[in-house]
Amino acid sequence: MKLYDTLERQLKKTHNFVTDNGELKKWVVLNKAQNFDEELIGLLLDNAELKDKFFVNVKGTLVFNQNLFTQFLEQKNYLNDSYTQYKNKLGLTIDGKYLKQRNEVALVWPFKDCILEGGQSREEDKREEIFFNEILAQDEITQLLEPKILTNAKRISAKGEKPLIQINRNKDGIISDNLVIKGNNLLCLHTLKNQFSGKVKFIYIDPPYNTGGAANTFKYNNTFNHSTWLTFMQNRIAVARQLLDNNGAICIAIDDEEYAHLKVLCDDVLGRENYIGTIVVQSNPRGRTINSHFATCHEYALFYAKKITEVVVNNQTLTEDQEDDFDKSDNNGKYRFLPFRRSGGTSTPVERPNSEFTLYYSKKDKNIIAVGGERIGSGEDEYQPKEILLLDDSGQLKNLEPASFLKKNGKDIIEILPVDVFGKRRVWRWSDRKAILKAAKNGDFNVVINESKYTVQLKDRIKEGRKPKTIWSDSKYDASANGTMLLKKLFDGNKLFSYPKSIYTVKDAIEIFTDSQANDIVLDFFGGSGTTAHAVLELNKEDDGNRQFIITEQLDYIEFVTSRRLQKIIEQDNSGDFVYIELKKYNQTFIEQLEAAKKTETLLQIWEQMKAKSFLNYNVDIKKQEEHIEDFKKLSLKEQKRHLCELLDKNQLYVNLSSLNDQDFNCTEEEKKVTRDFYQIKD
């Protein structure tokens, strides 16, 4: 044991070999050893005892004994927990290496060719990790991402639900039905890719925030290993991008825990050049007071375009408070006055030399009647125009010599330069002299005279909307008032879902990036309680739009919360419908049974069913499983579940489209019909 302790202490000197919890990353150490890593070998050489143990002196040169070191790590008393020891007894190896030795299955971000299948289980407050959370290497993925067979299809409307007769399509052959799909979201995305690649206008997702405790925003457990979470997100964002139209965009809601890492990830997957911006949303005005230091009251929304040159960002509709700012009106509508002189950044002649000139104000006309042309001199010289410009009767510019103009109008004219209250030279908002004179002729300027000071104001006309700001602090974004309470009201006061988004946060995001009359498709593959779909229905009702939604969710509440919520909204409006479908399960059924099991006896019964009916991994030796069944019983219930889950072939979680006519999968005629209809497969 002394040598074990020495090795552990030495390896922990390098943070690359240590987890956030202070445990050794045994898979990293093994991988480094297999690749003769310089850092690892250097650590071993720095300790005399380890150098003597793991190096051979060959003619004065020390040679690393890789096999001895690897074997030492695999001894039952070092670095291996009881579960790993048990797996080693069973001989679960590929190419002569135990599964834990293969870097492809390590939960480490650098292995970008891995897929995190990541199923979710029911919510358990004290669970440390999502139950089924496994990374598969590329050589283990054969059929995992194939399109899946569809089942339990029905159309739900204000009149109730009925079996699906036919999927509706538009004139271009694209599915035009609203869709609610139950199944693993990664596999749902790959299934949708068959019909919706390049067709989705906007994606809104509210993924697990990877933070525990009260900040948990999802019904399923929200705590991932950090690198696992990144892999989980990378897999899904990558395929989601394929679904976007070239003028489409994606919005990802996130909190402080993973914001920085998500930004870097999205720069990599979606392209840094396609970053639109980040909006800070005040979702909890009261602040999360249980936090250690600050009372967090915000979260983020990251926006990326498929192609930044093609995306269109719509103006946001003005709020009532914003409309109230336009407190004046004339024959051309409501307006407010804004200072015509610039202030703040880029407001000096050095930065905007063409915007410093004289405005000539007529006391008799109470209006601006002329502007100064190009200046004579530069730098700090007093401004002198070469010419004075005014409009003739036909609306064209007319040039006058300054001296003659001032001689004729001198007593009536006040010369106004853009100088601030401190006497510092500034510039006007506009440099276009003709536009200024036209605006003056239309009565769009006002000059406030206070003793010897003159302030020029410009009428700012009310518009249909304004460019979205990057801080959303309106009370309507309160997730409690317009998320949790809204949902409780729909379900007669029952709280069926934790921390749903404010519907207004989602509505505003959708409205900014969609056209109400263009049949735009909105996708949410972390469907949750259905806020995104609800927002689409509400927007369509408000602007008579024809947007379409697609949402996916794996957990069972999609049936009694998500779908029921949407049905209630449709019933209230007495219009609209959606199609509910599920991916047809196979091995996923066994995973759900394993998750629900409460004792070893139940797991052993499931194992008997798995032997008879499931698809097991190709390297599973059933005979060895039976030989070591007593060792299996000694594992904790969690380890037993984990082991049985890992025996299942993840390529067969759901039934692949290629197996539609395979008798082993017992597809019903109804399943065959809806599947062929969805994928446009002829009989």
C-alpha cells in the first residue's frame, strides 16, 4: 500500500490528473501512460521510489515500463472502485483493453468524436448524476443516429384527441402540422433531420443549466459533470444547426454556471462570426437569496445565426411605458423631442468632422432657415463656413456667400453651433444639410431659448418598434409570475413543473426572429412544460400569424403536462391542433425498467428479460455474467443499475427506420402507416 500512496500523492501534484472533487482521473492517467506522455513520465521520474519501480535501465538509458505501470493501475486495490473490479472480472474488454482504459469512453471534452446519449430519468432531489449518462465512441455508433420508427400517433385539438389519419403538408411538401414528439432529444433531432433539414427558422432551447439546488430549472436532474455537459450540448447543437434555414437563428437560455463555456462551445460549433449577441434577462427580480454571495436575479440568452449575413432581426414592439414617452403629437402622429446635439462617445469634430457646422435660426420664423457649408480652416480655429446653404422654392439647395446672407438677415439671425454646456465643441446628430433643412421646413425642429443659451431639439417620431436591447428587465419576464403561476393557473393551482420560463421571454425571442405570415417553424428540443409551443400559439393569436412549432421531450410529463397544457390553450381559443407522436422504444424500455427498480431482486428479473429479448453489446459474455452473479449482488443498487444499463446496445434504444418490416420488432400496421407517411415512404 505504501507504493500506492506514493504514486497517488505524486500524480495529484498535477491538476490535469485530478477531478474537481480531488479524486484522481484514472482514465486520464491510463491514457497518458498508453501515449508515453512526457508530463506523466516526468512526474514518475521525479520520485526515486517510482522511478525504480516503473523504469528499466538499458545501457544507461531509463526506459518506461508501460505494461507494468498499466497493470499496476489495474490491480484491484488501486484506483478501481468495487464496480470497476467487478467489470474487470467479467472481462468486458475491446481490443484487449478494459472499457475504462479506452479514452473514447472517458467523460473528457477533448474527445470531440464522442456522442453523449444522455437519457433523462424522473426527478430525484438528491441524485448526484443523471441515471443514464453514457458517452459512446464513434466506433460504437452504428445505428444510434438513424431515423426512428414512430408510434402512438394522434391528433389533438379543441375537440379532444383521435388517432392520426394523415400528416398535413404544405404546397412544398413540408410537414405543416405542429408536432409534439416524445423521445430522447438527440435521437429526435436526427429523426427530424430527414424531413426538416434547412427548414427551421428559429430554435429556442432552455437546456439543463448544470447547477444543483434551488437553481434547478428542469424536471430531470440538472447536475452534470462539467465535461459531460459540454459533450451533451455539443452533440445536440451540432445537429440542430443542420435543421436551421440559412436565415435562421438559435437562442440558448443559460445561467452563470456554464455561460462562458457555452459561448466558447457555440463559437466553435456555430461559428464565432455568426454570434448575434447576448441578452441579460431579469427572470427573478427578488433575487435568489440562498446563493452564497450575490442574490442572482438574471440569466442569459445567447443568440447565433446560421449565417450572419442572412439573418433578419425584427424590431421589438414598444411597451406601454415606451409609448408614453412619445407624449406630443401633430398632424403626422405622436413624437417626443430629442437633443439634436450629440453627446457621449464619438460626439466631437475630431471623430465626426463633417457634422460640425452652424445652424441659422430665424427669430421671426422661429425656425432654422439655413445651415453652414464646409468650414474654412481646421483644428481649434473658430468655425467659419465657406458658404451658407438654404432651400429654394423647388426644394433644391442654394448656396449663398456668408457675408451677404448675414448682412441681409443679421438682426433676425441667431448662429447656433453644437457646443455643450461646458463650452466643449461637439457635433450634430446629422451631417446631411439638405435633410436638416427639409426637416426644418416640415416643422421637425424646436429651439429652446434660455437667456443666451440655445438648445436645438429634433422631433423623434414614434415607430412600430425599436431595436431589441440587451437587457430585459420588464416585470413581464418574471419567471415566477408569468411562468410558474401561469402554469399553476392552467392546472387548477397544482404545481406540476419546476421553474418554467416566463412566456413573455420566449414570445419576445420568437417575435424578433420570425415572420408572422411566412409559415416559420419554431423548434424546441428541450420541450419541458411546453412554454415555447404555448408562446407560438399566443403570438399567432395576437398577430393572426401562421408560425408552426415542433417540440421534443423524453420524460413522461410530456403527456400529462406539456401536451395537456397545449390542449388547454387550444380549447380556450377553440382553434388549432397538434400531432403527438413517440419514437418506438426497444432497449429504452429496459432502461426505464432499470431506473424504476427498487431492489436487487427486481433487477435480476429484468436481467432475465434482457437475456431473452434485448439487444446486448457485442462484447457481453452472458456466461461470465452468470458466473459472477454473486459479485453482482454485492454491488450497490446504483452500481447494479449502471452495470445492466451498460450491457445494452445503445444503437437499439429505439427501433430504427431500417427495421420497419423486421418481424423481430413487431411493428403494427398503424406504426408502419404513420412512419411511412412521416418519411414519405411509398408502400
